Amino acid sequence: MAARKRLGIGIIGSGFMTRFHIQSFVAVRDADILGIWSPTREHAESAARLAVDLGVGGFGAQRCRAFESLAQMVSAPQIDAIWIVGPNYMRVAHAQEIFARLAEGKAELKGVACEKPLARNVAEARQMLDLAQQSGIPHAYMENQLFAPSVVRGREILWRRGAAISGRPYLARTAEEHSGPHNPWFWDGARQGGGVLNDMLCHCVESGRWLLTDPQKPRHSVTLKHVSAQIAALKWTRPEYAKRLKSRMHGIDYAKTPAEDFARGVLTFQDEAGNELILEASTSWSYVGTGLRLTFEVLGPEYSMSVNSLDSDLKVYFSREVKGTAGEDIVEKQNAEQGLNPVVPTESAYYGYEGENRYVVGKFLAGEMPAETWAEGFEVVQELMACYMAAEQKRTVPFPPDGLDAFVPAVAKGEWAPGQ
Ligand SMILES: NC(=O)c1ccc[n+]([C@@H]2O[C@H](COP(=O)([O-])OP(=O)(O)OC[C@H]3O[C@@H](n4cnc5c(N)ncnc54)[C@H](O)[C@@H]3O)[C@@H](O)[C@H]2O)c1
């Protein structure tokens, strides 16, 4: 019997998200993480060790290791696919290096996957998409929420029963909120591409659109017509919080160069029958609850569904006598170690990383294009930039608005003045 094909994966970056991906691979067959590259060698080595320790990093002479350079990793014979999980400001440079090696015949890859967001603005996203399309190999845009089991199952039941019998859903509400990101570059409008809108509304717009799209029909069976949006600095520009942020996040000064910590967008779609569909997407870095909170709601004529990631069946309680160190061992972006805390027992499954990686590995091994490619990632960037434009201009903009291709948010240019 022929051996099953396996996918050897190399990951760019060894930070927070890479570690989540590595954990998720315990639930993925037919793939091994065999390489990590990031600029700080000890970090790359530590991530490679994690992969080996969890049994997802191969074994023997082929086991996962830290590479000296991205070029070496891309060209290594054991590496069949690259997962781009570096910071947003390096996206285009990383993609250029990967696809240049391929074009020169110095690498053979079955696919390239890219974390959200595809890029910081439409011009950069266009560069990414052109590179991927010219290469001719499969490319995946990684939107984990489309694989979150509660969202997947809710959508399946709702469309099969409620929509089939009483009519399609007309309203989706999606939100992602927590108390702020873990590294300085996320807070820096220029390096990240914006504030919380760019960082997290990407999840909300794509999951909301997906919930409103008939699973039997293509993505473009719903068309985005217009967008209104608002961004605000609710918490982190207050003097005491700006000071706290400055002391915790090197180089970040929200008294001088703030980014938004709250954003919401209302996206109006139309389906093929001319029905109006509304998506209310909301996000913030100014939510202090037990930890990361994801919510999804869908409303239709005779039904509704709702998901709240903090409505977990498992809760732990610690009295005031339990004074442990601060951590994220109970739930992502945890804010407290005492009192009643919900626990998401298998976060990498719950948030969708396991399902996402299982699906993308299968597609790359089959030589097929996944459902979400860099073209879908490109559209998400267009939607986010339209939200920034609508917020800056304080009006509802048609989609796509004029000037979108060259648009860079004021936040990303360091020119945003909150409250004006
Ligand atoms: N899907 C999700 O839910 C989710 C969650 C968090 C982050 N992300 C995305 O994943 C990506 C990585 O985020 P993270 O949380 O791991 O960030 P992080 O800051 O924790 O890690 C970034 C990694 O990139 C490396 N790096 C830094 N500078 C680099 C450079 N010049 N070239 C190459 N690598 C460099 C760092 O060493 C680090 O290992 C981001 O694009 C982010 O938007 C997605």
C-alpha cells in the first residue's frame, strides 16, 4: 500500500498565534510542522520544541527545527507549504520572498496560507493577491471563525431548517472584544495598519457575511452595497490608561498617536432576489470581562441563533485567598485570577483553528484551492478600508467607494484625532 501523503509545514513567526496553530495540529492528520523561522532564534527554537513536544513536529532527523533564514526554510526539501504568521508590517516582504524563491525555481510548494489580515490596506492586499495568483499554487486566507464548531453547527441547522421553511436570514450581529493586544506593534497604527478595526473587525465582517450567505450558493450571491461605520477612542487615551499603556508597550504613546479601541460597522448586502441583509459588526479593545468574548447572532423570519464564547459550561471559582500570578491559563486575554471564571476547555478547537488547519492541509495535499483564498482576504481588506473611510467621512459610503485602492486610514498615518 502506498504511504499516505503528508504535508511538511514551515511557519513564519514564533509568537502568540504560531503557538495556537501548533497546538491545533494535534487534531490534524497528514501534516507535520517541520520548520519555524522568526528573527529571534531562541523564540523560533522554543516554538519548534513545542511542536516536537506536542508530537506535531515530526521526529528523528526530520523533526521541526528553527531555520536561519526564510529563504532557507522555503527551499528546504521537507517543507511543502508555508503558513505566514508574522506581524502585519512584514506581510508583503514575506510573501515577496516566498514567491520569488518559487519563481526562481528554488522552491517547490503545494500552498501558502496567510493569517488575517491579508495586508494593511488595499494597495498592499493587491500586491499580495497578484503574487499568489501569478504563482499558480493554492493559497489560503485564514479566517478561523468560519471553522468555529458552534458557528458552523448553528449555521448548518439554521439554514437547513429555519431558512428552508420560513425564508432566509436578514440580520447578523458579530462581535469580538477583549481588553487589548499583547504586543506593542498591534497598538501602533502604522505597523499594524490601524487600531482594533483592522485587527479584529476582519473576523466579524467575514463571519457575518458567511452566516448570511446561503451555504448552497457562492459567496457572491450576496453583494455588499453600502457601509457605515464609527471608530472611537473610549479607554486607552484617558490619561491614566495612556500612561499605563506607555509603560507596558514600548514605543506606544496614545497621548500623541492614538489608534481606535472601539469600532463598529453596518454593512448592507443584497441577495440575488433583491432582499436587503444587514450585518452589524462590532469590536473593541476596551472590554474588561473575564477574557476574550466572541458573539454571533443571526435573525430570520421565524428563528434566531446565538453564540457567546464566554457562556461556557465549565467555570472555576477562586476565593480571595487564592492569589496566583497573572496569566492566560483560564481563557485567552484573561483579566482576573479570582472569583468566578468561565473556562473554554479546548480553545484551539473552539475558536476554529483545528478545523481551519485540518481543512487547509487537506486542500493543499489535494492540490486544490480552498474556499477562502487571498481573493477573499483581499475583499475583507476592501471592506475594512471602506469602514475606515465611512468613519472618517461620517457618512454611509457605497461599496466600493471611490478612492479605495489608494486609501490609507488616518490612524495608520498617525494623523487621527479622536472625537473630531
Ligand atoms: N486568527 C486569529 O485569531 C489571530 C490571533 C492573533 C494574531 N493573528 C495574526 O497572526 C499574526 C501574528 O500575530 P501574533 O499574535 O503571533 O503576533 P506576535 O507579536 O505574538 O508574534 C509575531 C511573530 O513574528 C515575529 N517577527 C517580528 N518581526 C518580524 C520580522 N521582521 N520578520 C519576521 N517575523 C517577525 C516575532 O518574532 C514573533 O515571533 C498577525 O498578523 C495577527 O494579525 C491572528
